[in-house]
Amino acid sequence: MLLNGEHIVNVGNNDQSNTNVPEYNKMIDQAKKMPLGDARNAMWAKLDELFMKNDAGWAPFMNRQWPKYVSPRLHGLVFNGNYFELFPSMYLSK
């Protein structure tokens, strides 16, 4: 999570706003350990609400849509929000 103050470093800092709220850091650590599912999604939603309401290190201004054109032959499609498709992992079957 980009707003986890436990990961602020001098070089290569992903937490560019230097947000460090110990209570939220604990919640982030807890959410990362939870299994995928509704409870984990609810925890992330709660964190989103808390950050935006109380301690926003930045403000979102858009939510872009990136259409994906796929086929049943396409395998290994991995989407990464920073790098988009990871082409080396993709391949076509016959």
C-alpha cells in the first residue's frame, strides 16, 4: 500500500506524501494478511474511506478505463496498474 508509513525510506520512497498514520498502518498490515474475499475487501474499503475523509495524502481525480481485447487462446494476461500488461507473461495457444 502506497500510504503505509512503515515503508517510508530516503531513496525510492513509494509513499510520496510521507503519510504515516500508525493506526492505518496496522490496518493495512492486517488487510494484507487476510484471505481474498468480502472481509478483506471491506477492510480495504474502510481504509479508503478513512484516508479520503481524514488524512488524504493525495486526491484521486479520475478513474481511467483500459479495455482489454482477449480471446480464449490468450493465456498469462497479467495486468499491473503501474506497467499495464506484462507482455513477457502472455502467450497464445493453438
